[in-house]
Amino acid sequence: MSAPLSEPTPAEPAPVPSEHAVPELAVGGCQACGSQPALRTTLRAHQGLVLIMRTTKSRATLCRDCGTALHRDMTARTLYQGWWGPASFFYTFVVLVLNLVQRIRLGRLAPPAGGVRPPANPGRPLLRRVEALGVLLPFALVGVLAFAFKDAASTAEVGSCVRNKGSEMFPKVVVVDCSSAEAEFRVEKRYDSGYEHCDPSRYAEYSETGRSGFTLCLVPLGEEAP
């Protein structure tokens, strides 16, 4: 006796997407608004935290306007947060260049069309944002360091004049103009090591140890080394 035939179960209808849903379009549509054309991009934001650093990375398929909006936001954050650390200072330049390459690619796309919602507003251009002032930070930092070390004893060469602004026990030697009334000693010899020594019968000595150590052999102005 044959088993009774069961009636086929009707296929369930495909769910109707909400008018507000944003599909992950595999055919190149923007993942933010659904518009076309769109391309795969990788944008970054970098933050320096003195001794450590953090980089945020966003990979997405975006149209011109949505990609430009994300580029401006992430680059603006990098401009004022990225410089704060020795390694971050240099890595920030890398992030800015990588983001610029993506921005050029996005700018070559046609205006977005056919999306399920309006594309993102790109907002003000980077150069019209307050965060753009962050690009001045590395130049300001270099200027401050150059000013701070311009008269440091480490910059003294043979023939330079120096002055001790400290004491014999705690010297603070700085480079001064030889024609200045502040000049006390002239550098007769310089060793690029803090462990070399000058002839004590001929010179006063000032040295600093460490990786950038040095030794200066000094004679008082107006006197010649014997």
C-alpha cells in the first residue's frame, strides 16, 4: 500500500525590505545611502597619546558624497589629535597622505544617484574647519624646539663663546655671541664624547654624558691656552 501523497508546502514569500533599510550592495552601491557609483575605500584617523598611539580604520563601499564626508571627518580629527607623540608625529603624515589618495579617488566619481536615502552632506572643506589649524602644530613644535636649543652647549663648536649661567657645582653653559659682554670662555677643543677629558693645566672643562655626549675644553676670553 503506497503512502498518501502530501501536498507541497508553498514557498514563503521573500521579506519586503523596509523603505529605510540600507542594503549591503554587492554590485557597488554605497553602503551608507545605496547610491551609485561607489567604490571600496579605506580611510583612517590617527591619535597620538604621547607614548602610545591609536589608529581608527574604516573600510566601506561609498559614493562620492558619503566618502567625502567621512574623509573630512577622519582627516580633521587626525589634524589636531595625531601629532602628540614621537612616533605619532611621523605616522600622522602617513595617514594624511593615505587619506588624500582616497579623497582623489572619490572625487573622480560621478554625482551619486539612485540611492534609498540622500547621500551624506560632506560639510565644510577641510581648510575651512578649525581643525585645519592642527596642520600648523608640527611647524610650531619644530620652532619651539629650535628656539629652546639654539643656545644649548651641545651646539658649541671650536671658536664658539660660552657663558656659565649656573655655578661651578651645577653649571649651565650656554652659547653666546663672542662680542657680547656675557661671553666668558672660548671653546678651544671639542670631543664628541662625554668621557673624554681636557688637560686640566691648560683648560677648563665642561661635559655632558649620554648618547649625544660631548666635552668642551675652554679658555677664559682674553687668554690663550698655554
